[in-house]
Amino acid sequence: MKKVTQIKSRLAAKAGIAAAAMAASSGAFAYDWSTVTGGIDLSGEETAVAAIVALLAGFFVVRKGGRLLLSMIK
């Protein structure tokens, strides 16, 4: 059982070292996509998403208020 624990701890240490190495080197080899995506304008989509979120939030507030009022009437 002691040998299994040693193997697990060594494997965890190797996995941690590998993850740290990948995280450290990912910034150095990252591709700059700004030249590809620079011409895309997403301002309209951001507004649409914000409007949809506001609409859904408003719907749920009205629904919750309606249930509260109906429970007070009963």
C-alpha cells in the first residue's frame, strides 16, 4: 500500500510540473489574432445581448412579483 501511495504522489508531482510548464510557456507561443479579428465590429451584438438579458430579467421580476401578489391574495 505504501508503494501505491508513493507512485501516486510522484505522478501528481509530475502532473503538476507539466501543468506549470504548459501554463508558463503558453503566453510565449500564443498567436496574436488581432490582425484577423480587427475588422469585426461587435458593438451591435453586445447591445442585443444586453437587451435580451434585460428582457429576461424583467420577465422574471414581474413573474416573481405576480406570484407574491397572488400568494397575498389567497
